Amino acid sequence: MYMNKRIITIVVSLLVLAMSVTLLLVFMLGKNKNDDSEYYKPLNCIVRDLKISVGQRVDDFYQINDKTAKVSIKVDNKDVIEINESYLEGKKSGRVNVTLEIENTKEKLTKTFVVEVFEIGHKFKINTIEFCDFDYNSSSLTIFDNSALFEIEIFDLMNNKIENLNLSYDYDKNSFNVLYEFGQFHVFDIKNADNITFNCPTINYSFSINIIFKPNFD
């Protein structure tokens, strides 16, 4: 009888040990199975809309948090930009929609952005304030009194205003005088028709306007 109890004790101990080992294996296998999901970060891609000039190249125009992901690129106008996974470059002026399709072993992601390409160049705008009128066809400022006030704005060819112009100007002081203050040009002491040449060295841009004097005195 003593031997039977001893055998029973040994059998129970072995069963407990077997169950313990089984539970340990289940725990470890389950832990390993969940390792990927525990540390996996959702697929993400960062893009932004771009404005570039013809010939300008942009490297690394997107950022993906998974370097193993596959990327395919679609554009709706292949004439505007040259593009691959490494860079894009402006070919001609225009606007193009770019679609990135990103895929890894777990998920797919689609990102879109816009690229606007513009020709290199600038244009000016004359805002007349007092006693004058400007004709863009002849680039002429007609003044109707002894003096006139106007201001100048400069834009790139995508209509983005250029700030901090630091304009210089040149004219014949025997024909009239020009004073620049508070963002405005004041033409006065007008004797003869002539022109003013404006220079903006920061963007390497210059232009001239003709001054025409047509007094309208009562």
C-alpha cells in the first residue's frame, strides 16, 4: 500500500510538471506570435505640394517609415515633370497630380500631391494712387497733374508676390524728380516725357516705364 501511494505521488508530480511545461510552451509561443504586432508601426508616408521652376530638381520628395515598402508612382501629365522613386524635375510649365501607391507585407497606402512648374521670370504691377494712369500695352504712366503717386509690386510667373524688393531706380533728373518713401513712388517737378528704369538685384530683374505728362488743369 505504501508503494501504491508513492507511485501515485510520482504520477501526480509528473502530471503537474507536464502541465507546467505545456503552459510555459503555450505562453512562449503566444508571446513570439504577437511580437510582430506588438512592435509593428502602421505604414506612413509624408508628402507635400510643390512649386518648382523649369529645370529645378527635388530629391527625396516623400518620406516612408518602412524602407522595405514598394512604391509605384502615377502622374496625370507626363510632359510637366520627370519623376522616379529618387527625384522629380520640372520639364515645362504646368500642373500635375502625383499619386504614390505604397505597399508592404501588411498593408497598402495611397498618397497624392500636386506639383506646379513655372517658367523662370517675373512681372511687375503698377498700382496707381493719385493723378495718374498706367497702360501695360505701352508700359506708360500718364500723369494728369504736377505730380503723381504710385506703387510697384513684383510677382513670379506663378503670381507669388516677391517681398522685400529693395528696388533701385534711375532717371533723367532734367525731366522730372522721383522720391520713394512709405512704399510709394512720388513723381514731381515734371518738365519732359522720359522713362524710369527700375532694378531689383535680389532677383536679377529690371524694367522701364515711360512717363507721359498730360496736365489737366482747370
